[in-house]
Amino acid sequence: MEKQANRGANRWIATAAEEICQIEKRWGFTSIRQFSQFLQMNPRTLSKLPHHDGTLTLESIANIYTRLVLLRNLKFVGNELKEEEQLLKDSLLRIMVSAATVPQTLRDEVVDELENQL
């Protein structure tokens, strides 16, 4: 059971690492150190992203995204600001979906409904 829980943690951490890496590049940062200084976070928190060992928490991810939403105004203006807001929302949603545990019965219901709609 522990291995399965750890595997689930690894999946969302891998998703979070990829998403935050893309944001870091999109925002023009070339190192975790620069990015963590901008976010005013301990660099060790961001350094946990590449290590899919379960030491990073969803609370830390929520904290990172809260800061990103607040600070996006310093990097973007106008339509770019709105686009970045949507990109951040989509990114966070992908992380949350990868962290969620969905019962098989619910999955089956969704598949059945989609098949009925076709």
C-alpha cells in the first residue's frame, strides 16, 4: 500500500515539476535560485521538484501558485497578463488532476456516459 501511495505522490510531483519548470522558463528565469528569489521562497522548496520522492507537499505547490498569481503582474501586461492567468489555472488543474484518486466506478460511469453521447 505504501508503494502505491508513493507512486501516486510521484505522479503529481512529476507533473508539478514539469509545470513549474515551464513557468520558470516562460517567465525568463534561468535558475532555481533566481526563480526562488523572485517568489521570495526558500530555494530548497523549489529544489525538491526534480526529486519525485514525496518530500514536496500539495501545500507547497499551492503556496508557489499563490505567489505566481500575485506576481504575474510584474512580468506581464494587457492580453499577455490574461493569457498567463489562464496558463497558470490550466497548469494547476493538471497538477490537481494528477494528484486526485478517482474510484474505478466513477471512471466507468463517465466512460458509459460518454459512449451514450456518441
